[in-house]
Amino acid sequence: MNIRIQIAVTAVLLILSNHLFSQEKDVVFDKEYMERNNGKTTIEINEAQELIYIILSLTDFAKENSNMVKHESSYYDSVQTHFSPFAELRVVKEFDKLLRESLVNYFLLSANAYGFTFDNNKLIPTNVYNFPGKGIGNYEIAVNPIITHLTSLEEFVTKASYRKFYDDNQKYYDKLKSEYESYATVDKQKEWLENRFDYKINSYRILTSPLIAGMNATHTFTDEGFKEMLLFVPTIYKNNDWGEKYQKLRNVRIIFTEIDHNYVGPVSDRYLNRLNLIFSNRSKWVDSSNKTVEHYPNALKVFDEYLTWGLFILYSYDKIKDDQDLFHKMVNHVNDRMILKGFPKALEFNQKLLDLYESGKYAKIEDLYTPLLDWCESQ
């Protein structure tokens, strides 16, 4: 990967969880945990994860890639002012090396940090998320990287007074979490999705940071029949040139097109053979000259990316169809973003999807698959 080229990973990358390397369960949801979290949406700026994002922001790699770390904010400036004197510590160099090895390590470091909490300046396991991030695509790791780098992480925590910095910013973190509650309307998204899929997720955990830029991830973990979705997304984005309604919907879109992967995935898996046949002519569905599409290497991932973005148009249709100007603005936003990402048939695909939905013949999204795939095959 040429790190001089801005990385354009703006789509979801699934954090894979399997038992390839370890007999220990990746996640453990005990009775008390399930009772406490069932039916809830939790928004966190997690202390252990924020440590990782801050260290990543100090790397030379991050300074060259603004799509990975959000550079334009007063918070970023305060992070750099406070922590730059410690940028020569071992862990910063170790993380820079990992990023140059594979961008996937950005996700694996932050995901696995969620399995740890603090005891003074020591990082200790929560014993809930033991090893949630083992790989993406063909890139896999055998050992939890937080354990590998534990000593150098704790050295950074102590020397850089990380925990004091985190505590000093609590009011700011609380403000960002409150904005999520006001803007994101996650409960409405969950209700809409679960009315249209035969799939229920017990708990949503939104894990955000003011340092997350355009790289998002999501995965649903299951233990003892309890499903919990982890969602790694940026904080609420504001633009003074946008009206209030449009601003809310733009933020909802960022969240929705991550969340719905968790619902679309189990259905698409059942159509894998047909998807492989229909999307075998890859050049028809993706622009291979666009670097972003490298992260969608097979038919399943290509189709799911089309559909997860298309579903947001259906969600918008149900929520704002009476405001046609706003609705068309959101449709154009989705189509423009998809084409920019390297998915040239977005406009046609989304129009067909909307036509099928508007017909009222299909009670569940799963029911749309056959006629939608018939249309795809005809292309």
C-alpha cells in the first residue's frame, strides 16, 4: 500500500470473530451482563479505546492519512499538544509499524482494546470481550495485539499521564454522547430494521471517538443466544451550511449504513451461490480503478454494499416521503457517494429497489431478494 495516497476506506469492514486460533471464547455474556444490557443502546467513548486512538494519531502514518484520524478539530489539536512530547515512546513506533504492515491493524487494535479496562495505570481484561478482532478479509492475527503490546501501552499511560487527560475531557465526551442521543435516533433505526428482518439484536453498543474519521466498522457477537452489536463510528458531524433536518439525516445515514450490515449479512449468506453467478462479471458492478473497491473483493461484499446503502433510501422514504425535496436530496446523496466509492450502478440499483418497495408486495426485505436479484441478473 502506498501510504502517500490518501486511504479511502469509508465503507464498513467487518471485524471477524472465529475460533481458528484459540479455544477460549471470543466473548462471554454472563446472566448479569445480558440482563443489564438487553434492549439497550449504549453510547461510549471508551477509555481503553481512546488510548489506542490517541496513540495511533501520533504515528507518522496517521499524519499522512487524514481519512484514518480526524485532524480538523480542537480536540485533535489538544491531543497533539499534550501527547507529542511522548511520540518517541516505543508503543507509538510499534503502532506505526503495524499500520504500515496493514491498515486492518487500525481496526484490530481498537476492537481488541474494548476487552480491557483500567486498574490504576494497568490494563486488565474485562473478561467480556476476550479477543473480538481477529482479522478482516485475508488478514488474520493469532495473538491479541493488546496483550502483545501491554507493557509499552502501560509505559505510555504512565509517562504521558493519559488517565488524567481522559478525566479532564469528560465534559467534552459527555457532550458528544448527548449529541448522539439527539441526532442519531438509533432506536428508530433498530425498530425499522427489526420490523423488516426476521432478526433481532439484543444490545447495541456505539463506540465512538472524536478522533475517528472515515473508517468505520461493525460486527454482531453472539453468546448464549444473546446478540450484541459493536459499532465503531465517528462522532456527530455538523455543517453550518446544512439545514437541521438534512444534518440529522446525514448523520443517521452514517450510522444506518453500518448497522444494517448486521441484518443484511445473514440473509445474503443464503443467496451466496446465486450472488456468485450474477456478480461474476465484476467490471459491471464496480469501478476497479477506484482503490476503495479493493475492500469488496467478492460478489457477496459488492452486493451487500449496494443493498445496505440502498436500504437507507427505503428508510428515508418511510420517514420523510412527504417532504419530497428532502427525500430526493438524500437519494442523490446516497447515489453520489456510492458512485464516488466505485459502485457505478448505484442509481439504477436503488431505483429498482425503491420501485419494488413502493409496490407494497413485499412485507420483509428478504422477500425483495428474489425480484431484486432477477433484475441484477438481467443487467
